[in-house]
Amino acid sequence: FISNLVSLLTPRRRFLPFFILEHQKNRYFQSHSQFSSSSLFLLSFSVKIFNLSSLVVRLIKPLISKRELQKIDFIIFQANPNFQNIQMGSCVSKGKEDDDSVHKVEFSGGNVHLITTKESWDEKLAEAARDGKIVIANFSATWCGPCKIVAPFYIELSEKHPSLMFLIVDVDELSDFSSSWDIKATPTFFFLKNGEQIGKLVGANKPELQKKITSIIDSVPESPQRP
């Protein structure tokens, strides 16, 4: 059933080599027997790995607990940190049991500004344009293991580079807005100057994020200081 579902509903260009899927699946089954059933685990795994249609996600989401989805994200990332493109499917909405303050506690801090409304996004971009700052926007989610792993480093970078503006966008709070940016995986980092995209990075690769920031700073001339 799982193989047929993936074959029918996943664009072929997004397929991972089958041996990778088998290797990852077997590794997880051996060390994570706490999942409710092998079928549900495979289904959950397929949702996270492949960009299944939003209809499929809505149909099967009630079968998969939010805790299992969180574990899958973290397990995949731990097993292979270089596998950066963990798919969101459609933005998985947070459960009723979630506390709105969780995201603020885990992801904001330092000079990172949490964005939960389109208005606050517009305000911060306008502020950055006035001050001549490059914006780094991190599209993230509370249920995303890699997002949690990279969050402290992102905060550290915000303190190290006060000349940049660091934003974090909650994809659960701004699902339509995130879709307009074609966010298919979290975390996704956009680099903006005067509201225009000048760079993009998908995944929680710390060295690549640092390298990208350094490259952006070196390549964009500083704006003249206002009197």
C-alpha cells in the first residue's frame, strides 16, 4: 500500500534512490520500535521524505500523532545530517495541546525577531530598508527537529552580526504566507536586501549557513551611514 501510494502521488523527479530509503527505514525500525505500527511509521516517513500532495497529507494526518512526526524529523536528521531537504508536505498545523509560547522560547532570543503576522513582516522589512540592513529570514516550525537543532546557532549568529536583521517566521502561524514563498522544507533561509531576494539556503547545515552569511556580507557593499 505504501509503495503504491508513493509511486502514484510523488513526482518522480523527487524520488530518492530506493536503496537510501530502504537503508534509512531499516535503521529506524531497528532502533525506534516505539512507533505505533510499521505501516504508520512508513506512511509518516513517506510524508516527511516525499512532497506528497496536500490532499494526501490531510487524509492521513489523523492517523499519525504529532509526537511521531517530531521523532521522525529528528531521527532522519540524526541519521544523516547532510540530508537537508526534509519535506514538510503541507505545513503541518500544530496540535491543540501546543503552547504558543513554545516557539518563542525555543527559536527566538538574541537579536532574532519572531514573525507571526504579515504586518510584523512588513514592518521589519521596512525597518531594515531604512537602516540599510540585509535581512535573513528563517522559515521554521515547532515540530521540525532540524529547526530546533540549528536555532541556538541562528541566535548566536544574530548576536555576532548586529549589522544584519535576523527574522524567524512561524510557518504554522503564517502558512499561506509561507506557501507564497514556496516553502517546501524547513528550515529555509532567505537573504533579502531592500525586500529583494539575494540568496537562499535550505536545511540546517550550520557551516553552510555561516558560509552563506559571510559571502553575503562580503559581496554586498555597506550602505552609507545616515547622518
